Amino acid sequence: LAKTTQPISMDSYEGQEVNITCSHNNIATNDYITWYQQFPSQGPRFIIQGYKTKVTNEVASLFIPADRKSSTLSLPRVSLSDTAVYYCLVGEGTGANNLFFGTGTRLTVIP
Amino acid sequence: KAGVTQTPRYLIKTRGQQVTLSCSPISGHRSVSWYQQTPGQGLQFLFEYFSETQRNKGNFPGRFSGRQFSNSRSEMNVSTLELGDSALYLCASSPGTIVSTDTQYFGPGTRLTVL
């Protein structure tokens, strides 16, 4: 059974760059890697998605190595409002549709 | 465009009862997925529906079931509730046909408490 693993928590000061890594050893060939942000009492919210190499949007970057067994979400210059839990999501196995969220990383941004 | 809506937002039931949760996806989205979120197990995939058909199911017992209607609205049902079913149940809709490669839009969830 595939598992995705992430660090449980991270602290960062405002204005710093934060990198959160997700390990996904059994990612399926056609699966994308997606990262979500979740605030308390809300559903997860899409941040970024990628297949390989690097993807950048207005809020984050996603780095995926050639073997795709891990991915790194990079948040530039975090602010207090970035305090949340961050999840990576990938498919599992050849069916590619049994979905596994990572364990989630609780990011706390310190003033 | 209105987001994903879930009803009810909060629910309290007792062991042995059954419960039905409802989800209305974003207009035009045909894929609906359900997730269970608990402090101990995190976010776990329950099932996914597309065009009224269950396409995928997570590793949950048969007490958990669902369906999707022709207007893409979805319901999930849990029968013979157990204390361990207490959780936040999240619904997500996506515009495409392959949920693992699509952006999912989540609702606020239904908080179920089983006493």
C-alpha cells in the first residue's frame, strides 16, 4: 500500500522561504502531484499541481525530481496568514485512482 | 460561481443509527469525491463518483456507501454508526474525468459526532 509522508510540523519566521517535502514511493506513471492548504474548520484549498520538474504559480513553486518519488512545495516569503496544514495528494498503484493524502505538515509562521 | 456546499454542517448521532450527508458540487462539475478526516488517520479517500457511477472506492467497510444523482449532487450514507465514525466528512468536486490529475474543490465539510 503506497504511503505519502511529510514532516509533521514546521516553524518559520515571516518573510522566509519555506520548503515542505512529500515522499511518495509508489506514484503511478500518469499521476500528478497536487498540494493543498487547509485552515481550521475549512476544506482543503488547491495550491499547485505538477507532473515533473518545476511548476510555479503566483503563490508557490513545486519541485519534482526525475524519479518523481518525492516533491517539494516552496512558499516564498511566508506571512502569518500562511499558517495552516499543507497536504500533498497523489494517486496510488497502477489504477492511479486510489488517492492518498500525505500526513499533512502543520506550518506555523512566527512574527 | 457558487462553491461546493455540504449539508448539514454539523450532526450528532448515537451508535447504531444511520446518517446521510449531502453534497452539491460546483455547477458543471461531474466528478464528486468524498473524504473522511480524523485527527488520528488524517484525510482518507472514501469514494469517487462520475456521471452517477462509483468509479473508485477507498478502504472502508460496506457500511459506507454513496450515490450520485443526474444533476451531479451526491449523498453518502453511513449505516450502523460506530464511535470511530466521528469525523469531518469532506466532499470535493472536480471538472474533469480523472480525479487524480484534476484540481479538486472542497466543501466546508460535515462534522459528524457519534455518541
